[in-house]
Amino acid sequence: MARPGLPVRLLRRLEGPQTMGRGPLFWLGFLAVVALAALYPLTADGYTVGNTIYFFNWCFMALGLCLIWGYGGALSFGQTAFFGLAGYGYGIVTLNLGAAHGLTLLAVVCAVAAASAFAAVLGYFLFFGRIGGVFLGIVTLSVTLVFERFMAQTAGPEWHVGVARLNGFNGMSGMPPLTIPWPGGDIALFPDVPLYYVVLALLVVVYLGLRILVNSRFGNVLVAIRENPLRATMLGYDVRRYQLGGFVIGAALAGLSGVLYTAWGQYITPSSMGITAAALPIVWVAVGGRADLTATLLGTLSVLAGFQLLTVYGSQYALVVMGLLLVLTVLLAPEGLIAGLARLPGRLARRGRQNGNGNGNGNGNANGSPNANPNGGGA
């Protein structure tokens, strides 16, 4: 039997069993949302567009954690460490090399590669050392906090890489924005509207790419490991290798978030890797639905928007509400609020069919069964 063509295989993976949303109606809605997002800068002011870029930047980190935790079953607090490492890496490369001739794109590649390499080394010792469960979360959180403490103590003039000063708690600043080489001169992705379209396009590509990945052989094995690692091992899969692969891909996405955030704000500080920053991605992913990419994406954007609204009354109140939201999600909707709402119509329909079948079977046995004996004896 001939194998289906590449477009057919990609479509099957886009609509595979590991992701919600399939069929023409879903994809028409997806295209409509993307079109509205593309038109959004034409109707909004520059500040609002820049604020939306800020939201989009964090989505890459959340999607990476969704892959590591939701699909792979490994709870990691290390996303902000990879975020910070890539952010500082971008700053160091661009401050030393400049932004001419598209060198900022080289800085992006180098920064994300550095975060991925660090994740590969860390993940090797974690997964091949058989560290899992709560201990994996403790180790990744410890690495994040050590990195944050170290960067916070680099305020002296001796702490520099070339001309790039690390600046301790004050953070690194002054790095150039992203630029794209062009025959007539480099195009700076600043002010916010050009950068908005680049980040939006990246988000769409990453989302679709992850849908294909999690519905591929790799993703199916990753989910099997999450459900029962011993059974996956007995079936002949190298569990450690698949877990390491998911960990590195998730770290690369966190690094991409760090690079885009640094290029957008032209600064990076150690506070972006603190314990609060390390915990927030867990809230975003858990509230949306860690086992589905679409739920994670929608949940992250919703929680970020709500968090920003709450900070008007004080950041401490916003953090308390985020903590309560996480607790309520774990207790009342462990699969996530967005994922639960998306699956609610199907569950109600199945329950209705079961009730209908139950009533029909009950009436048939009472009134129409040939074995029924109204006197209560045997047939």
C-alpha cells in the first residue's frame, strides 16, 4: 500500500489525537484569529501593540513547558533559567558585534543554541541519572535560583564580557533591537509594529510545528512515557532519550522567549529568573491545560492579561490571585480551565446519550422483555 503524500501526513499530524481542534470549522476559526491578529496593529496605538508583543513573547516559554510537562510528564522550573541565559547571551553578542549586516539574527541563533546546549547538559544528568518526579522540579528550581543569585552579584566593573557589562541587579541594557539585512540597508524591527508581525509569525509557526511534533512518533512516545514509563521501556523505547529531546526543545523555546523579550525591551535583569518568575509559567500552563498546546496558548494569554489588570491594584494582589487560581485549578479542574471548557460539550453529549440508552434499556426490560415474569418467578 502506497504511503500518503507529505501534505496528507502533515494534515494528519496537525489534527492528530494529541491535540484538540480538528476539522474545517476549527481551521477556519484559526485563520480568522490569525487574520484579526494581523489587522490588530492597524486599529491600536503603539503602546498597546508593544504590550501585546510582551504577551506573545511569553507564549513560547509556556509552549515549551507544555511539551516538557504536559506531554512528557516532567515538571520543570528551569524555563526561566534558559530564558535568562538566552537573554544575556543576546545582549553580550549584540553589544560586542553590533547590529549591522543582520548580526542580531546571528545573536539570536547563538543565544538559543547556548540555552539548548545548557539544557542538553543539565537534562543528560537529570534523565540519564534517573532523576524524576518532584526531585526533577527541585533540581531545576535550584539551578534557576543559583543562576539568578550569581547574575545578581555581578555589579562590579570586573564582571563583563568584552564591552558588555553584566551590571548585577540593575541588569544589562542598551543592546540593539533585532535587524534584518536588506540590500538598501538593514531594517530595524523597531518601533513595535514590525516586531509585532515577526513575533506573531514566529508564534504561528511554532504552534503549528509543535502540533505536528506531538502527533508524530516522537510525540506519541513522549505521551506514552508520561502515562507509563515502565511500559514504554518494556516496549523497547529509550525513555531517557525521548525525555531529553523534549526537555531540550522546550528549553530552546524558553530561550527564544528570552531573546525576543530582551530585543523588545532592550534590557534583561536577574529578577526575570527569580522564584516568582520561575513559578508563573507553571500557573499559565496549568490553568490553560498542560496536556494540550491550544489550551496552553489560550490560557497563557488570558492569565497574562488578567495579571496585568490586577497589577493596577498592586503586584502583591496579582500574585495572591494567581496563587489562588492555581490552587482552584488543581482542586476543581486538574486538566485545566480552558481544556475543561473545550471538552465540556462533548462530555454533556455523551452523558445525554448514556442517560437515553439507560432509560431505553430500563423501559424495555420492564415492559417488553420476553424473559420478564410479572409474578417474580423464573422465566
